[in-house]
Amino acid sequence: MDEDLNKSETEQSGGERALEAAGRKEPKPKKAGKPEESKWQHFTKWCVAKFMEYKSEFKKIVWPSRQELFRQSLTVIVVSLIFGAYIAAVDGLLGTAFTGFVNLVNR
């Protein structure tokens, strides 16, 4: 009987060796008073925590005034039109140059 209690290392399973290496003989028992929460409960708690986090972050947002919003929108529109005109001009020049090159090669 004593031989059964004192297994050699070759007879021990990997789990038993891991427990011994960690300094424990048996796995920790689960708490009896608190039932395990289901995945759905865990997910719901996570969603509520994220919602509360988002809510607190939204309170920190500083919204621009109507005048600032108008100025910034006008700036974006003007800069977009300038870049659009620039791209159209470069595209037209390159297209004309390419067409001229193709006509020159085909002669």
C-alpha cells in the first residue's frame, strides 16, 4: 500500500508532475458559495462595462462652435477643389503627352 502512495517519477502522469512542480498535491477546489457565471452573463457584463466606458469618454468630447465648424468645412472644401484642379491639370498634361508620344511612334 505504501508503494502505491509513493509512485516513482516514471509512473506519475504529466498532470501529477506539474502539480508537484508547482508545490501542490491537488488542484484548487472551486469556491462553493459562488456559482460559475455562464458565457452569456460574462458577455453581458463586458458589454455593460464597455458602454459605461464609452459614455464617460463621450462626456470628454469638446464640440466645435457653429462658426468654427463653418470655417473648418469651408477650408476642407477649398483645399479639396484646389487639389482636384491640380490633379485634373496633371492628368490632362500627361494624357496629352502620352497621346502625342503614341502618335509619334505609330508614324
